[in-house]
Amino acid sequence: MEAKIGFRNTKSVIFKGIIVFFAFIMVVPLMIILLYIIKQGIFQVNWHFLTNVPAPVGEPGGGIVNALVGSFLMVLMAAVVAIPVGMAAGIYLSENPRTKLAYYSGLCVDILQGVPSIVVGIVVYFWIVKPLGTFSAISGSVALAIMMLPIVIRSTEQTLKLLPDSLKEAALSLGVPYHRVILKVIVPCGFAGILSGITLSIARVIGETAPLLFTAFGNPYLSTSITKPMESLPHLIFTYATSPYDDWHNLAWGASFILLMFVLILNIVTKVITRKWKVQL
Amino acid sequence: MENKRLNLSNSQLKWETIFKKILIAMSVLLVLIILGVLATLIKESWPSIKALGIGFLWGKVWDPVSNVYGAYPFLVGTLLTSFIALIISIPFSYAIAIYLGEYNPKGWLSDLLKNAIELIAAVPSIIYGFWGLFVLVPVIRTFEMKIGVAPYGIGVFTSSLILAVMIIPYAASLGITLIRMVPSPLKEGAYALGATRFEVIKSVIMPYTRSGLFAGVLLSLGRALGETMAVTMLIGNTSAVADSIKNAIFGPGNTMASVIANEFTEADHSEYLSALIELGLVLFFVTVVINLIGKRIITKFTNN
């Protein structure tokens, strides 16, 4: 009745083989995609490429400086808003886990994490673009900030929850006021975890295109005005990749390479932070 | 001296209250953002909801020129791309979860694979779309010629393939954590009874983690439903309903997200815009519900 042990062992080995095959085969498409982007993009990148605006069709050269500046400015503005707000909400959630407000705002973080980025784009369009009457960099930043919030909040909350209560109690027993306990003791102790959440959230939004389609829109010229449309790396890739011109495709490959490098570096920084301070995310 | 100290602690007390109020305000702000999103979507799509009613969902024709709006082509397109992607991705994400959770949880090889999985999640979707457009589309076109369907290249199937790669990390990384949480006495007991590794995985680990792995698949699905850029670039953007199953899978189509991305800035009258926003509202509800169910299952699982 019972199957022979030899047969059962063979079955086990075959199963392991299948698992290993399926687990590692995924690395192949990843490598193909990364190597292709690097191959197509790396030769586009030079000083001229990084310091010039895109050339019109038919003209050689041209660069992506408008998108670099735009992405930098918009992500910076988004971070300036999202990091303090996200940290404050994260501190509240970890300090008061049982209140009604914590339940509802925790629920909202979960919801926000699942909202498709295109929906964020639509909503910010009605919040900012329509009242102002024009696409603007500031509306793009708001959309990106909303996308950043859940990651910052969750990483702050998770890190602070892991800290022992005795830390806080020791500080409070010395008569240190509550806000100083949080800002000078608790937050510095969980700094690495919070920081890795921040770098992760930046890596996440720097490649977001969908929320910018109806907000920052895009701009073929260099612009630093936050009330005017502004180009961004992912949006530039989208526009030029779907155009019919080879020159523009090359521009988009170069931009993809740069974007990919940004994302890779930010992810490595996150990795280094988490490894150095042994944070668990 | 006494007085000064008292003053100091008073001002500190004031700061303490302000600080606490700021924390509360920021948490309230979150709730307001979600309520605001919901209110905006409902308000802006209200004209369309009122005019078209629930029939909007199964109206088969989307023709902005003659002011006829039906969401059916996009619902079908969204479900089709997401489920094909899900079916393709499940074997891979389960294999990764089992391999990194059970066979090889530590060491350089598992670190390498784990980093690769995280990298798949980190690459922006626009890059997947761009690569797909220039590399995958020609390959699919040749493949379609071989199997004898119209060689569009772009279409539902192509989008699903890219989508499948993109959503693998979500189910996989959750699966790894959950499989590692299986108590070792359970596994050791099975080994002591003479079970092989395959039998332990089949009859101990899998039943124990089933609900959690399902939650991971739900999170992947939520991701796939809302994915915009890669799909927009690859799906071909046709709002017509395909005439046969073969054309529905291999031909061009449209998803809710892709039609919004393509037509939102072109919508030149308010009914058109309102119908597009209603699509966004539907998308919002579907992804939120799927995500919340997934999260609920995970919380239940990790608390037990």
C-alpha cells in the first residue's frame, strides 16, 4: 500500500528541482531587461546630454536637463511635505495603538497603499490643477507626496514599535517632557529605520509616471517655476518612447538608464542603512 | 529662582500639548485625505452616475463622439490582463516563497535571489513598458504569426506577460515571511514520522500557510488591477469589444487605468470626463476592497 521509500525520495528530489528552476528562472527576464536598458542607454549619457534640453525632431543632440531638474525639484518638494507629516502620523500610530483615531488612520494608510497611482493623479487634478487653471509642478509634488506617505508612516511606526518601552520610561522618569522624549530619545533610536523608509519612498516615487500625467504634465523647456508645468524623468521617457522618431527613442533610452541608476542607488542606500543598523522593515 | 523653574516647566508643558496636538492632527489629516479622495471621485463622477446608472458597468459601447459610455470593454480588459498575469506569476512566486522560506533561507545564494526579487519590484513601471514596447512586442509578433493569430504584437497578452513579471515580488516576499513562520515542531514531527521533504511541504507547510499565501496573491492582484503605465504602452488602446476569445486575448484592448491615462487630458466635454472619473471610482473601490481583504487575512494569520 505505502509507496516505496525510493519512489518517495525521487519525488522529493524532483519537486526540489522544479522549485529551484521556477525560483531562479525569474532572474533571467530581470537581467535581460536591466542589461538591455544599460546597453541602450549608457552611450547616450555624456555631459551634453545632462546639461541640455531635448532637441526638436531632426536636430542631433539634445539632453534631458529639464527632466532631471524637474524630477529633483518635485521629489524634493514632495519629500519636504511627506516626511514630517508621515513621521508625525507614524509616531502617533506607534504611541497610541489602541485609540479609535489610530484604528481609522491605520486603515487609511492601508487604503492609501492600495490606491492606484492614476487615481491619485485624477484627484490631485481636481484639488489643485483645476482651481489654479493650469498644470503645475506643485500639483505633481502633492501627488507624489500622497504616494510617499504610506511608506514613511509604516516604516516609522514599525521601527518605533520595536524599541523597548524602558527607553521611554527612563527618559520620562527623569522629568523630560513628552515631546523631548520623542524627538531626542525615541526618534534618534529608530533613526535608521525611519531613514530607510524615507529612501525607499523616494525610490518609489521617482519612477512614478501615472500621477504626473494630469498634474505636472511635462514641459519641453527648462522650468523651475512651481506654478508652471514641469518635466520629469518618467514622463519624458513616456512621451519620447511613444513618439515615432529614432532620435527621441535614444533620448528616452538615455533617460531610462539615468532613472534606473537613481532607483538602484537609492535601493542600495536603503540596503546599506538596514544592514548597518540591523533594522527590520 | 523657584519662579523661573516654574515658568520653564509651564512653557515645556505648553509645548507638550502642542506636540501631541500636531501628532493627532497629522493622523486626522490621513483620514481626511482618504475621505477627500472618495468625495472628489464621487462628486466629479456624479453626472455620469446619475445619467447612466448601474448600466454603465455593462454598456458595451464606449464612443465619446456620440456620447455613449459603457465600461464593459475596460472591465473585461482589466480582468483579463490581471488574471492572465496572476496565473502566469503564481508558480514563480510560490516557488520563490518555498525556496527562500524552506529550502534555502540563509546564505549568499538566497541573498542574491532575494535582492533580485526586490529589484524586480524597484524597477519603475515606465521602464518595463518601454522595454516591452521595443523588445517584447517584436518577439510576441513572431510568436503570434507562428500560432496563426493576427500579429498585432501589442495587446492583452503582451501586457499580461510584463504584468506577470512586475507582480511576482508582492506575493513572493510575503510568502517567504509566512513560510518561515511555520513552527518547526510541526515540521520536525512530520520528519520524525518519516515524511520526505516534499511531503512536509505538501502536508504541513502548505496547509499551514494557505490563507497567508492567498492574501499575497490578492495583494499581487490589487497591484495588477491598478497598474497603469506599462499596460498603457503595451495594450494597444482599443475600446471595441473583441469578437472572439482568441482576439480578446491576443488582440489589442484597454484597461480602466489605461483608458484614463490616455483619454483624461483629451476629454473635451464634461460627460466624457465624468464617465472617465467613474471608471477611476470603480477602480478605486475594487483595488481598495481587494487590498483590505488581503491585509485582513495577513493580520489574522500573523496574530495566531
